[in-house]
Amino acid sequence: MIELTQRDQIVLEAVITDYIESGEPMGSRTISKRSVMSASPATIRNVMADLEEMGLLQQPHTSAGRIPTVKGLRLYLDSIMLSRQLEGSEKERIRVALKTKPQDIRELLRGTSKLLSQYCRQAGVVLWPKLSITSFKHIEFIRLGPFDIMVILISKAGLIHQTHIESTQEVTQVELDKYSRYINELLQNVPLSKVKERLLEELESEKALFDKLFSRALKMAHQAIQDTTEESEIYIEGRTNLLDNPEFAHVEQMRRILQAFEDKSKMIRLLDDTLKASTGIQIMLGTEGELQEWQEMSLISAPYWRGSTPLGVLGVIGPLRMDYSRIIPIVEFTAQFLSQILEIPDES
């Protein structure tokens, strides 16, 4: 742990807040003019040199002032920055925007990522969860044609998975309704991560051997459930907002930023990690993550819930000098309100 004096904290905060606002290194003379601390530029220079020795500040050019390091930003966020509360009008703006979104959860989450990108003027991201994190509630087989069947799977958390399968033999809706009843009774409250295993166990049971309808229902359910544990979807809006930041103005920097968004599987793993880490706000700064392409970026994220089940993560991606005091409460409130929209009453 680094222990800072009050003077150290004041100087570090001054450098960081000015850097977030301007993107430029800050010198001792500027701090002495703006700071509430009465100290000469020479004294402040000494403090800045000490902070640099601690690894909290760095000097990008010999004649320039200082900018914070990732280590300095982390200390500022964890120990110095004061939390800002959203105004009532800001909360209402988010409420109205989300309430007008479609009832379809996919469109709601896609709209949420767009809202975050527009409101924060950075990239908004929302992770759609895997069905396997929750339990089975209901399955419905619907006949679209002699061999064409639509399958609707609903989880206890209210997530809906829809797929089409082809039957090897012609089937009626009456038969499909029987299949639905069989499977719904068999799998009620079974974790979706265990459903395939349960279906395979039942396929080897005596009932499956002697009851053809039951056997066909099991095979059809197993066929439909095959892709329910695929990797989560991710919605990203406002990538080009990042290019408006001066630190990303050069062609090489633009290329790195756009490359970072190309590999969605890496981003999904990163957001999955933030979901596992905590129930509250998570901030990943540049090189703290495993993505080398993210060395100049940061992620502010928070989980959203349905009932007592964590569904996924939403957040904002921007430069290291994001306006954290402004964006953190936006992300936090958006996650809370989205969870309220998705809330379902406990079932007796």
C-alpha cells in the first residue's frame, strides 16, 4: 500500500482531474495557480517528482508536465475520487429512454448499449448472458410444417431461446404437445447446464426403451438444446465515439482501437470476468487486463440482474482519461434500473 500525505493527494488529484479534462500534461505552475493548497511551484515540483518516483505520475516529454500512470489512476479511483450522485433529471432521462425500449429483451439490451454510448459519449457495451446460468422452466414444440418444428425454451430467469429443428418423420401438433408435457415435467427446475446430461440419462432409461413417444420427445428436446450453451452475445454501440478522443487521433492508434473490438470472444471473456468478480461497479484500466490492445483504454462495468440471478454485464469503454466521476454513476444507475425492468416476482 502506498501512503500519501495530504499534500501528495492534492497534487495527484490536481494532475489527474486536469489530465481528464484537457488530455495534456500538467505543470507545477498550473497546479500552484489552481490548487487550494498554498505552495510554491518549486515545492509542487518536488511533490510531483516524489509521486513520479512512486510510479504514480510520469513525464511523457523532458520539458512537459506530468500525467498519471495506470497505477496513479487506480489509487485515485480507489482512495481519492469522491463519488458523484446523478441528478434527478439525469436519472429520469435514463428511465424514460429504457422504458420506451421494446419488451423483447434482446432489443432492450441492444438499446441499453446505445443509450450508454450516447449518454457517456464513449462506446457502450452490454453482455447477453448464456442460458446455462439459470434453470429450466418451460419448453414448447410448435409445428410449422410436416417436418419443421420451432422450439421455444424459457428459463426460470425469463430468458427465451428459440430455434428450429427438423424431425426425421412427420409429426402432428397433438404429438408435439405431448412431447412438451413430458419434457416440462421431467426437467422442471433442472439447471440448464445439466439438462443435456439429464436427457441422455433418460434416453438410456427403461421408460425410453418401451415408450416410443417419450423416447422421441427426449431426442427432440436433446436436439433443440444443443446450442443453448453457446458463447454469450455482446452488443457494442458507439465505437466511433472513441475516435473523437484526441489520444486516439493518429492512424496507428485508430487501428489498435478498432482491432480491440474485432475479437468479440476476448471481450466476452473480459466481461464474464467482471461479472464473476463482484456485484458492484468494476473498473479495468488499460494494462490491468489481459488484452494488450486495451493498454490505452479502460472499462467501467456493472452487472444487471433478473430476480436473484445475475444475467450479464453492461458498461462503457473509453480512454484512460475518461470522466470517471461522471460515468461511474451513470453505469451504476443504468444497471440498477435495467435490473428493475427485468425484475420478476418470486414464484410460490
